[in-house]
Amino acid sequence: NLKNQLLTDHGHNPLMKKVFDVYVCFLQKNQSETALKNVFVALRTLIYKFPSTFYEGRADMCSALCYEILKYCNSKLSSIRTEASQLLYSLMRTNFDYTGKKSFVRTHLQVIISVSQLIADVVGIGGTRFQQSLSIINNCANSDKMIKHTTFPSDVKDLTKRIRTVLMATAQMKEHENDPEMLVDLQYSLAKSYASTPELRKTWLDSMARIHVKNGDLSEAAMCYVHVAALVAEYLTRKGMI
């Protein structure tokens, strides 16, 4: 039946991709407040019914969803920020349940990566509105009685703390945006701090490369990309893929 088709290969199949792309399209286009709330409800149902799509195999759909939801955590409308924060919390919580209440590493990592990407794409992502959304997510974890005696609330707090650290580092970068050398030093420090997380380190090295290209420093940009290539090769070797 249709559900089994959607679940083929842990949800990483052409049919599920088309269904998911429709949801993402709704999030990427300007919608009314009512329409958005309905999309959020539909997404929560999708996550609940097809968790393996987001928590098994490739991380592309989990990544895309985190990115789009986080944009709405910065919405000018407080009701939309609240709904988006609760949806993101639901994504984390379902991930935690899916692992047998051990962790939500998949969502944790994709949220940090998405924040790192959004910093370059969305103006004011680290402002008061976004900070309020982080507080809502923390409050959801602290008031969820079902996971009160697990590591989940403290893990959520750790995630929001990490996000704030990235945002603070970015604020420092903003102060030095007219000083390319200082800016790249800050970028490098942030990339280095994620040495144990290849995906995040790659994100910040890519960002460094874009700054170098913007400043016309093509040799330095090339070095960043060589470093990224080495990082990917090392990761694939460790996984036994090459």
C-alpha cells in the first residue's frame, strides 16, 4: 500500500521525496498565519508517522526541515514563533523516543548546522525574537513530564546553549566584518572548536571560503576547499567507504 511505498528504504525514496518537497514548498513560500499553522500540524503528523525518514539513513530531509523551521523561529509574529518552536521541539522529542530515549543526536547536529547556515542567509537571526524561541524550546523540555527523569531536558539545554555560543561568535564576527584577517581568524577558531564534528567543521570552512572569495583572496579560498576535501576523505575512510 501507499504507506509501505513511502517507508521504502527508511523513507529515502522518490515518492517520499516528492511528498516532503510539497511540505517544504509550503514553508518556503509566503503563507497566511492560518495556513502556516496547518502546515506545522501536518508536519508534526508526518514526523510522527514516518520517523525513520528523519532519523535513519541520510540526513538530508531532517536537515532541510530544521533549516525551514528555524527560519520561522525568527518570525515577526509571536504566534508563528511559538508554533515553530513547538514543532522543532517535537522533532527533537520524537528523535529521542525513536532511539529508545537515549539521545537526539541527529536533530541536535542538524539544528546546529542549520543555525550556522542561517547566520549567513537571514538578517537578525540572533536577535531577541530568535532568543525567545530558544527559551520556548527549553520551557517545553522542562515542562514535559514524560521525559522528566531522563537526560533529555539537560540535552535540550545544552543544544540551546551551543546555539547561543555560535550566535555570540557571529556577533563578534560582525564587529570585525571590515577586518578580513580578524574575521577569518574568528571563523577558523569556530571551525576548530568543532573538530570532532566533521559536518559542522565543513560548514564553517565553507563559510570561510566564501569570505575569501568575496575579498578576492582566491588562494586562501582554495586552501579552505582543499581542507574540506581532506575532511570528507578522512571521514569516508573512517567509515570504510573508500
